[in-house]
Amino acid sequence: MARQFLADVISDLSRFPKKLSSKYFYDEAGDKLFQQIMNCDEYYPTDCELEIFTSRTDELVAAFTNSTAPFDLIELGAGDATKSSFLLSALVAKGVDFKYIPIDISGTMINYLETSLPNRIPGLTVNGLKGDYFDMLDQAYMRSERRKVLLFLGGNLGNMPVADALGFCQRLHESMKPGDLLLLGFDLKKNPQIILAAYNDIGGLTRDFNLNLLKRVNRELDGNFVIENFQHYPSYDPETGACKSYLISLTDQEVVIAGNTFSFAKDEFIDMEISQKYSIAETDNMATDSGFVPVKHLLDSKGWFLDTIWEV
Ligand code: AVJ
């Protein structure tokens, strides 16, 4: 893990333009900052998707029980399953025959879900899998013949550039069987000011979230980034839907990480994160381009976030 982190950081800072991977944002401090971001006024996606899961639960249940065959409900990157727990409760209340299989790289999260969820939702069966999404998905298919319903929420697909997101969906399609369903969360294109504000909150949480990765490199990889020498620069391009965060070097400087020296020119940027925004039509095209049929669109009341259901 630390070796992979170091290898990625060295190769990402050796290329031009320099980048760092947002998948490394989530250490303990990063998890806390993301929690705070989700609670700040400007960051809307979590509230929008939560609204879909709390107020459109019956439609979700109906879509997933279109076949009466029992199924495995698999959630990729389940986290603490806040949103999906509303769906789980509704399925259990209806007496639907299903098993919940959260997949996460964090073993702590999986253990927590396996013990806490059946307590909160009596009658629920939870069989978590800890590891890489695709490895664990193959595991789930090997373990049982039941049909599968996959969840990938939170606009997490948005952290991939469009081409990578398409490749990801194509790989999911290869693993899945005819009739299986996939629910994906997409943050939608909307007024650019609203999007930019969500990634440039007044309280500076998103700034700190980005800078925290430099702190993590210092701590875990023996780095010497001077945090004050980097400036958060959020951007949103309404044409492409790419919402990107950069860190700008405020001075000519050298940074040493585990004995490797990296030179930063004044005004040079590090590409930190993409949060891609889509139109509904673009998500439909991504469905067909990866072999799926889009079968349902669920939007929040503002029309800002889409949970879409695709069938193999
Ligand atoms: C967790 C990937 C959905 O891209 O909106 C929040 C992460 N980055 N603020 C997003 C994030 C900056 C978030 N996702």
C-alpha cells in the first residue's frame, strides 16, 4: 500500500503536467474533511442523492424487483452505506429475498457494516467483501448464481476522466450477466456558479482537502512540501463538464520525497482531481457505448443529480 502510494506519487510528479491522484485524498484527516465538505452549504451532491434514496425508495425497490428471483445487492465503495441503508430498509420491509454485499478497500468499513447494519435493520443479511472492485465482483459471481444488482453511488465515477469512466463501465459489463442491473450516480451539468462554489467553499474545506494530500505525502512518504507555497485553484468548464482542482506553486521550489527531488516552477500546477459533470443524454450514451440499456432515470427535485439504472 505505502509502496504503491510512493510509486504513484513519484511517477505522477515525474510527468508533465504534474499530477497527484485524488484516490489518495482519503486518509484519516481526508475522511474527516470530506465529511465536513458534505455538511457545508455549498456542496450539494450528497444531499441531492440522499433525497433520491429517501423520497424515491419505492421506485428503486420496484426497479430492482422487476424479476421475482432473489438477488445479491452489491455496492461498490460502500463507505458507511448512509444512502443505501434507506433502500435496504425498504427491501427488508417488503420481505424481498436479497443479500447485501458491500465491497470496499477498507476492511474496517466492511467489519463495521457487517456488525452495525443487521442491528439497525433486523432481518438484513450482510456479506461484505474487502478488496479491489473487479476482483471482489468476480468473487461475488463465483460464490452464487443469484442475479446481481450493482450500486455505484456518490458520483464516484466522476473522479475518472470520461474515457476512463467508459472503460470502467465496459469492464463492469464484461463481469455482469444478462438481466443484471447497475445503478450509477452522476452529478449533472448545471449553472456553472453552483458547481464551482461546491468545489470552492467559503470555509476553505475543499482547499484543505487538496492540501491535505501534500501533508500526507510529507508524513507517510518522508516528503518536505511547504504547504503555504501551494494555492488551491478550482475550475469548471461548462463546455466539457470537467470540474478540476489544481494546486499552484507560488514560487520556484524543490520538494524532496523519499530522496527524490522534484522541481516546481513558480505558477506551475499540480492536477489534483477531476469531478466530471454529465448531461442525462451523455450518461445514456455511456450506457449504450458500454453495452448496457438505460432503463430508468431518477432525479432529485432540483434536477441536479441523477441516479440512473442500466440493464445488461
Ligand atoms: C466523493 C468523488 C463524489 O468529486 O464531488 C468533494 C469528492 N472532491 N469535494 C466529488 C470531492 C472535492 C467527491 N466525490
